[in-house]
Amino acid sequence: MEKKAQFLSAWLLIVISSTVFYSFTAAGANLIDNLNIFFSENKVEDAQFITQEPLKDVEGIENATGTELEERYLSDVPYGSDATLRVLDATQDVNLYSIVEGERLSSDQDIMVDKGFAGAHDISIGEDVQLNGRTFRVSGFMAIPDYIYPLKDESGFLKNPDAFGVAVVNQDVLEKWETQHVYYSVRFSGESRDELKKQLNQTTQIIKWTDKKDNNRISFIKGDIAGVKKMGEFLPIGILLISMVIILILLWRLMKKEYVQIGTLYALGLRKGEIIRHYLSYTGLLAVSGSFAGTLLGWALLHPLLSTFAAYYNLPVLEVDPHGAYLLTSLLLPLVLFIPLTYYLVQRVLKIPPVSLIKGGELKVKVSRMERLFKLKKITFKRKFVIREIVRNVPRVLFLLTGVVFATVLLLFGFVTKNSMEYLVSDNFKQVYNYEYSYLFNAPQTSPPESGQVGSTAPFTIEGKTGEEMATITGLKAENTAIQLKDSKGNRLTFTSVIMNQSLSDKMGIEEGDTIEVTNELSGRSFEVTVDHIAESYLGNMIYMPLKEYNQLNGYPAGSFTEIYSNKELTMPEENIVATTKLSETVSGFKEMIKPLNYGVAAIAFVGAIIAVVIIYILISLLIEENSFKISLMKVIGYPEKSIAGMMIGYNRWFIILGFLIGIPVTLLSISSFMNSITAEMNVTIPVQLDWMSVLICFVIMMASYYVSLWLNRRKLNGISMTEAINRSTE
């Protein structure tokens, strides 16, 4: 109770660490469990493809190749003024839908909508909606495994429920619509993937092929869940280590004050084990109560956290498992970390002879080599005093620096994430893609378009140093300006050579001048290309090359193309178009995503500020207690309180600033590793960016935390009376 503020602060850190650890790791594990159950029970596709001509004998192909093949219909229907609702048919064998809320489809007048789109457009269950000239009743909200992250295009990366959503109706409805498109979803067994491609290419031509791992609608959620789990695993360990050091410092100070009592009891015959158990009870009580309270809070936070993630990804929560391993780790980890070190600390004290303990221990002030380096004779007393305080308490200074660095990493984490995403879309994305619409054809075209710039694109398997990777190779004319690339030095690159983007280069370790083997996923044709340049582009795994060379290597007609890029909307026959992409929807999706991210940044910064205040407060309060005799003596001599505060604790602000400066590169390095780990399975690389305004905001927060800590300790400093020095001198 004498040190309640200090012990309570350390206990609070234990609670925070246990809360974050259990809620995030258990939420991540539950998301993975629910995702695996959902994918398994609802039969998520292994790939999807489009053929030039509809398949005539789907059942025969299934029997011949050992696959599960589902013919699927879709139609993109305008909804409201600027939204698109993709209507899909309810499948029978692959990508089965699950009910999130409401009832299943019971008639051709029923429709089920994804919950994110329904929430963005105020669509309620039982409401009537007008689509394509027909009236449908919303029977419920659903989730389908191939649109777990509802993107209009499978190579997109930002969902926007205001602009795009998915719905399901009975197949009979879509079969009668004129605007519907047909594609196929497939599940493989064994080597059936290659066999299916071989069979399809004998009877028709594959126009588009997307494997599950390259479909961002399916794969993006795994990277995000990995990020949630990693944050839950590493962040609490750092908080626990800091709280452990704080508690050990508190115990060490307490034991030094109780040397006389320990020595007396030890000399009177009190067993060593009883003394050890007494001091172990301090850390034991803090660790057990803190981890228990934190785990309870983590359990309470788990359900809303899980619901938030599930709603964001359109994932039904099928079951919630407490995950005993994470539960026990959350409860026992503080105890496992604290008890052995406390035991070691008490053992060290008990090795001191009882006679020395009864005398209060042997106080030795050694002049270190570091202190000898400073020529202290010619400087003022105040500066001399501060220098001696620093060099004689290097461990305390190092701990302060470590705590500030950790708090800085927390403060900057959210800002770096936000700045990186802003750079990815606002700068890099807009600089690279200089068009509004892109149209993908179902067969190579040779007639020049009425407007826009042409290109050809196809998915390829890349053989590199680190194995295989899927990538998109695009052929463009030399004068193309729809896609604009620059190298790392800012030099403009033209499409007269082979250019690989930075994302693919980072993943495969490919450098300029390397030769790689590529295989066309649509035709199975293989050839080699030499990478001439690496472009500063991070979205997708992309390679660009001259269109003429692209057509020659792939055996396509000379002068043909499969894609048009345009800044205005073009009118073309619907039956010739496989997909239409509108880039402004990606940017608006980013703006929607940034809104909740801003709240996340504020929450992380708030936690970082609290931890900074706690760490600095405890260290300064310990510093004041440790130097209470000096402070009292200075008051007797006549030093004003402001001058005493400057000499005793004022110099710490320079270490706060130094810790913050060290924390900036540490943050960039740690977040770079974090980003690389969560995007390892994605076809995107997130470049780590930090702008000066974010640094300035975090610096202000850190210095505010320092001055709040000073204010909290001001009463303790002022409360030390002059009688303490007089009484101790009398003793």
C-alpha cells in the first residue's frame, strides 16, 4: 500500500498485455477455425476459369478428369446511382452459400445479399428490391466462400460495400437474363488440374484462369488473420518484459530498504525458504491477479472483436472456441516469466552475510571509467551533479530508453500503417495506372478500337530462385501511356523491354538481368524472358513486355490484343467482354477503408501513450525515492524546488527525445518485417512509409506523456521534507 501507485502501474501493464494477448490470438485462431470450417463445408473452389465457348458436356469432363465442376452464372446489375450488385446463381456442388441471417431461398422471387452491401445501402430482410426490371424479396443475408472478401475483380485489393456487393438467386432466374455471363468453378483431386486444362484446350480455348491462392477474394483474409495473430503474440511479450523489469526494480528497492529486517530475521533463525516465499508473493500476487483480470477482459473482448472481423470479411461465425492453449498461456505466462527472476534476485540478497545486512548492506560508490572520462572540475555544480547521476545509473537510463523506444513503436505503428496504405493507393497506384476503365475480351481482337490503348494479358507461372509464383504478364505497345512505370531512381520506363514490378521482385528475389522461365496458364506454353528493369510498383505480381514480343512468344496472332485501357466508358458488345474494371471504385474503396483505420490509429496511439506515461512515471517516482535524502539536503541548503527538479529529473527529457529518435528506425524495421510476413501469401507488397506530420504528432504525444508523468510526480517531490536529511544525519 505504501507503493500502491507504482505497483498498480505495473499491474496495469500486466492486465493490458494479457488482454491483448488472449483477445487477439484467440480471435485469430477462431477466425482461422471458422474459415477452414466454412471453406470445407461450403466447398470453396480450387480455381475458376472462363472459356471462349460454353462447355457442352460438364458431367463428361468431370468424369474424365476427376474434378467437381460447376457452371456458374453472374450478372452485374446497377443498384442506386453509383453501385453495382453482382447477382450469382445458388450453386449445387461448389461455393455453396451459408445463411448469416434470415432464411434460405425458397422461390424465384427471393434474393440473398451479402451483409456488408446490405448495411451500406440500408437493405433489410423482408424488403423488396428492384433488379433488372424484376422485384425480389430479400429473404436473408448470406456468405459465399469465393467472395469472403467481396471484390469486384479477383486481383483487386480494397473492398467497397458502397460501390459493390454480391447477391444470390436461384439458377433459373439468371438463365433467362440476357446480361448474364457464364464461368466455371472447379475443385480438384490429385493431378486433375493439369488434366482438366489439357482436356479443355482440346475442345475450346481458356480465356481466363484464376487459382484460389491468386484470388484476392479468397486469399486476402488469411494474410490479415496472420497479422492479427502476430500482433497478439509479440506486442504483449514486450509489455510483459517491461512490466517484469519494473516489478523487479520495485522489489530490489524494497529489499534494499529492508536489509536490516532481513538480516535480523535471518540471524534469528528464520529459514531462507520463508524469506524467499515472502518476496515471491509480491510478484506472484501481481502476476496471478493481473493475468486473471487481463484474461477475463480478453474473453469479454474476444466476441466483439471476432464479430467485427467476421462482419468485415463477410464470414459467418460458426463456433467460438476458447482455445485452452492460449487461455493457459495468458494466465501463466506472467507467472512463468516473473517467478524465476524474482527467486534469483532474492537469492542474491540472501548471499550477503547477515552481519552486513544488519548494518544496512555495504554502500559503495565507485567512480567508473566512464565517469573518469568527464573532466568535471571545471564545470558548474548543477551540470556536474547531472552527469554523475547519469553515469552512476546507466542501467536505469538504458531501461528508460528501452521503455520509450517500445512506446514509440506502439505510437508509430498505426501511423506507419496508415501512411503506407495512403502511399500504396494515393501515390503509387494513381501514378502507375493512368486510366479509368479497362475491358478484357473473351478472345484476341485484331480490329483497332474506337478509343483507348490496347494490350494483352494472361496469368503465368514463374520459375524463380525461391520456387514457383503466379504472376500476370502484360504486353503493351511502346507508346502506351495508360500504365506508367518508373525505376527506383525515378526514371521513366518504356515498354520496349521486359519490366518486373517490385512486389514480384521482392517475393522471388529476382534482380535486373536475371532470366526466368514462364508458363502460360491458359495455353500451357513455356518460354524464357530476361528481366531488364525493376519498376517501383507494388500492386500484384506483374511483368510487362512489348506487345509484339508477347504475341510472338505466346503464339497469338500478330497485332492482336485482349484488353483496352480507356479514360472514358466505351460501348462494346456485352458478349465479347469478360470483365470491366473501374479504377475510381478502388480509390473510393480505399477511402472507405481508411475511415475505420483512423479510429484504429487513435486507439493504438492512446495505448502507447498510456504505456509511456506508466513507464516514465514509475522510473521518475523511483528516482525521487532513491534520492530523497539528496533532495531533502538540497532543500536544507536552500535550493528552490524548481532547481532541484531540474537536477534530479529534468535531464530525463533528453533521454525521452533520444529514445523517440531511436524508436523511429526500430519501428520502420519491425513493421517492414511484419508487413512482409502477412503479405507473404498475397500478390501485393506494402512499402513502409512514414511522413513527417505523423512523426511530429507522435513526438508531441510522447513529450506530453513525459510532462504528465512529471506532473503526477510533482507532489511526491514537493512532499519530501527538510527533516529527513536532519533526522538521517542525526542517526
